[in-house]
Amino acid sequence: MTPADICRLVFDAGMTIDADGPDLVLAPTSRLTPALRAVLIEHKPALMAYLHEVEAMTADLIAAAMRSSDHHDDSHLAREDWKRDIADTPPHLRADLLAHLRQAHPGRGA
């Protein structure tokens, strides 16, 4: 099971997942089942590395979204909406969004 698969399981269970230093942060914890807890414990090192990679990728994603906003001459409010939407995008989907933005606006340093 890959870290992206685990993130999908968490998302499908109605939770969010983030890394905070050495800790996994899930919310709401009331939805955490014993089986999912076991998967998280078993794969924690790989999952933590993945979440830290996603965090680093998020800066690239925001930059690509801002380039898209430049292309479309978006308002300040639209730019803030992009940032909020990116923060709300599940970790396992951010790479796909980044690839889409890069494809949509090639040659823009994306």
C-alpha cells in the first residue's frame, strides 16, 4: 500500500491527514477505526515522508496557481480562493492538480 493509497483511505473515511513535525494529525479522530490506525502505524515512516514531500510541492502548486491567475487576470479574491482551495485539496490529489496547471500553462515557468 502506497502513502497515496493511505491518504485516499483517510479521505474516504471523511478525515483529513497532515504531518506536524514527527506526528500524524488526523481529524476528526472519531472516524479513525482500529484497522486504519494499524495501517497508519505500519506505514508511518513512508507516510510522513510523503506528506512532507506534498508540503514542499504545495509551494510549487501555489506558484503555478498564481501564474494561472496572472494568465486570466484574476482578482485578489480569486487568488485567495486558489490558496484556500489548494489547502483543502487532499494530499493525494495535489500532484495531479500541479500537473494540470503545468499542462494548462506551459512555458510559464511551471
